[in-house]
Amino acid sequence: MIPNSSVPASNPSAVARSIRKSLLRMVHHANASHVGGGLSIADVLAHLYGGVLRVDPSRPNDPERDRLILSKGHTAAALYATLAERGFFPSEWLDHYGEEHSPLTGHTNHLVPGVDASTGALGHGLSLGCGIALAMQRDRRPARAFVVLSDGELDEGSTWEAALFAGHHQLEGLIAIVDYNQIQSFGNVCEILDLEPLADKWRAFRWQVVEIDGHDHDQIAGALARLPAKAGSPTVILARTVKGKGVSFMEGELLWHYRSPDGAQLERALRELDDSP
Amino acid sequence: MRTAFVEALVEVARTDPRVWLLTGDLGFSVLEPFAERFPERYVNVGVAEQNMVGIASGLAMAGKVVFTYSIANFATLRCLEQIRNDACYHDLPVKVVAVGAGLTYGSLGYTHHGLEDIPIMRALPRLAVIAPGDPVEAALAVRELVRWPGPAYLRLGKAGEPVVHRDGLAELPASKLILVREGRGPAILATGSMLPTAVDAANQLAGLGVDTAVYSVPWLKPFDAAAVATLARKHSLIHTLEEGQRSGGLGGLVAETPGGASAPRARLVRGGLDDLCLHEVVSQKAGREANGLGVEAIVEALRKGS
Ligand SMILES: [Mg+2]
């Protein structure tokens, strides 16, 4: 088992700010999209890689490590920024995000150190997590599988196939985190295909539900410190988040699912983050 | 072939603790020998094939070699993207097993006709594709698949197919064609359970003075194109046989082979099915006969063509 040793010194809030700044520079440089969903999950990623996940950047393929599957693969840039922050690969790689021949593809690439699965087609990640958690359960090994889902991908039937399976098999080593930023590709989740009552749905599938503000560091730390939330059950953390969080003109704006900030917008965004508490 | 498959799987699982079996709630009275012997490595995931392949991939990420089991299209097409992205792209030892190939379940209706799987599966990167011709090949295929490091697809018929290799076979090496019957005239290349029909046809042709060779082609990917090119120089006619869509199937493969279609000597006749959408009860036998895959039609084609 990997000791929970090399926890970064910086506090999660500072790490999250650093992830957001890297992410903004990356999408600006690459003229890439999906910045909004990266900003909404940045705080959770900062906590996961800031000491929750039992991972060792010097041994990214250790068979006994915890896994993290970013099932919402379109926010790969936020994961790459987090992994670089944690020391899985040099930060300079981020400067080449989206460039020809860069391994940092627009959706996650499992050949990048620290990336456990290539995703991008929605609705795949929770099944992968089920398989990993099932292997660990049957082998009585302690490694856990964390799966970060978008709210939009809860439309996928395959997600619920996996949810049904995990509840039945009592996969307590499986932790799903929903980045519930309330916006999907075409607009508001509640208008396109409403998920509510979402907590009840997961409970009905025999999951232990933890609802948090996905930008409140105490709440995130609290939820991730007590896992599984209930012995013998998979845990889902419904993290209420704001798409574009941390940049005033991106917050809650569908447009930033697609747009890339220009030079002036990047400067303004970075300034706002530097000035934030 | 189902019985040979599960017996061989139990055999390899006995010595290889990585081997798991998942089913999409199919295989009643077939899979029990594995389930009873290795309950810790067996899961009926329910009627959820997408999840089954995702789970298989996750298990494989954690070091397992995982067989998934269902009927034709459910094992393959229903979860095609999971096979592509999760198993193939990550190059994981996930072995997709489909029973009911071709018109095995002809009378059950169109949903149960496994016709397009070979062209579709062989288009996927890294995925080995094997269609054994008899129970002996099926058992060997299981061993090969465990040895094969990446993802694979195993296409099986049902139970009770005749044994063609009566003297047994030592191995089923990747990509290799298997010579079943020598012959100097035309050659039949048969894949999957068309093999016994090919042998029957060749025996009848011998009585008519047409000395026909028969090759079994269990490996569709990797495929021994060089061997086919050699056969195309040696034989006057090559007749492919498959119970499934011939475009992109074995017929397509041979036609794609340099020297396969336009060889110095051989003509190519591709026996198989074309966009078959049946709307009535059709047994496997009748379905084959109506589409040029019965023994008489094959004999006739080869007698005339050579
Ligand atoms: Mg969303």
C-alpha cells in the first residue's frame, strides 16, 4: 500500500488557484474549449491530489494505487494542470497542451503519467470504476476507485447500469463525484433533461449520498476524509458547483463551455484569481 | 463449441488466477462449471452489456484477464464503443465472447442473427478476431486468447457442432490457416462453423473428380495474407465460406489481399450473406441453403468453376 506521505505543502485553496491559472493559460494558448467545466471541478481535484488519493508521482503505475477516472474527459486540461502541480510530469508540458504531437490531448490520455483512463465518450467512467473496485474487493486490496462525473453524462444509460451494479455489489471502494454545475452542452440541465431529485435517485440505487458545496474547502475536505461514507455502500458526492468558478465573467455562462479566452480576457481572469482570497 | 469453450476456460483458470468470466445474464446451463468452480472470478452483471465491457476493462486495469459472454449482437454491437474505447484503446486483455454466430438462432428472429460482427469487429484496432471451425479449435482458441496480450473477439456457434479435427490439433497459432484436406484443384477457405460444410462439399467433389483443398481460417485478425497469396498462385479457384456479411468478412479479407483477388491463376468466389434482413422463421440450415451456403450449392459452384 502506498503511504499517504508526499502531500503537497500548499493548502488546497492555493493549489486550486494554481490549477485554475494553468488551465486558463492552456486553453488560451491552445484556443481550446471546455474551460467552464474545468474551473468548476478545480477545487475538488485540488483536494483529491492534495492528499486524499493514495498515489505516488514517482510510481504512477503502482498496482496498489488509488485510481481516479475523470469520466468527464472533456475537462482533461484541468486534470493535466493538477497532475503537473502534483509532480507527475514537468509543468512545462502544460505549455504545449493541444499542440501537434503533444500527449496532452483535448480529452484525457492514459499515456500521460498519472492519468488512469482515457475518456471523452461520456458514460464510460463509472463502469471502469466498478471493475477496478470489484477487483480490489474480491482481492481484499485497499485501493479505491474515484470517478468524476459531469451532470450531463448522467443522461447516459450506461452510467445507471454501473450505478445499479455498484449498489448491488456493495462496492464501498467506489466513490463517484458529480460535478453538478447545472449546465450541459445546450443549456441548463433542469431544462434539457432534469436530474432532480438526484440524491434520491442515487439512494434508490443503494448509494450513500453526500451533498456538498463543491467550492467550499471545508466541505470538500470533510466529505473526502470520511470514505466510504457508509460501510458496505458505494459513495456518491454530489458537489454543487458553478461552471466557470473563479472568473466573474465565466461563472454560470454556457458560452464558456465552448469559448477560449483571448489575451485581454486571460489577463483579466488571472488578475481576478490573484486578487481572490 | 459452447461446451468446449467453457471446459477450456475452466482448464486455463485452474492454473491462471487472472482469468475471470462475466456474463450478461446469458449462458444458463453452459457457464455453471466455471461459476461453481471459481465463484470469486465470476459475475453475472445482469442484462447490461455496456456495463459488462466497462467492468471487464476496469478489472483488466487491475490485472485481470476477463472474458465477457453473451449472444451475438449483445456481446458486440450493443457495447461497441466500450469495446473500442475501453478495451481496445487501452490495449487491455478483455476477451469478448459471442455465441449464436450467423444464423445459429435463425428461428428466433432478426435481433438474434449475428451477421455483421466480423466486419465490424475486425475494423477495431488491436482486437484479435477468432472464429473457430469446430470444438477442437474453440478449445485451443481459449488458450490462445489468454496468451494473446491484448483485447480479442471470439465468435462461437452453439453446442453440438461436429468435430472436424478428429485427430486433434496441437495448437492454433495466431493468424495461421489450418490445412484440413489436401487438394490440387480449387480451395475452400472456411471460417467458423462453415468448416464442416466445406469438408462435406470437398468429399462430394472428390467423387465428381474435383480434387478440392479445404482450409480452416479461425484467425481473421491477425490474418495471414501471405499464405492466401500463396494459395491464390497454387489453386485455380478460391471459394470463401462464412455465415455472415461477406463484405468486410473473410470474403472481403481475401479480396483485400494483394494477389488474393487478382492472382495469376485463382478466381475468387465469396460465399456469404449480403444485407440479410429476414422477416420469417428461418432455420440455420434453410437460411444457409437459401443463400448459397448449403453443400449442394457449394459443390455446384466449385464443379462449374474449376
Ligand atoms: Mg455540467
